[in-house]
Amino acid sequence: MNLKNKYEYKTLTVKCSCGKSFITKSTIKKPILTIEICSECHPFYTKKQKIIDTEKRVDNFNKKFKINK
């Protein structure tokens, strides 16, 4: 079996929702891959905590136990 003809390994542009983009190689057929989070905006790498609280559960917890930020 000839794998060279079965899988095309070509360049791929990866774009993040934060605006960062980089080029890599993959067998994906689309030329652009859009992702939601990358190493530039991920809280683990940026050391910044981002809390998304749509139901105000964190605020209610902080009020209940009187935690100040």
C-alpha cells in the first residue's frame, strides 16, 4: 500500500478567536482551521483566571461567605 498517495500532508493555517494565527502541517483538507482557545489566551499559560458565570453563582457564593476580591 502506498501511503504517500492516500494522505496528503499539506500546510494548514490555524486561527484562534483571540486573533493569533500560526501555520502547521496536517492531513486536514481545509486550508484554515478555526479554534476557540490557544496558548496565547489559555488561562494556564497566561496565569490569569477567567471566570464565566452566566447565572451569578460565583457572586452569590462570595456574598454568602463574605469573600472580598
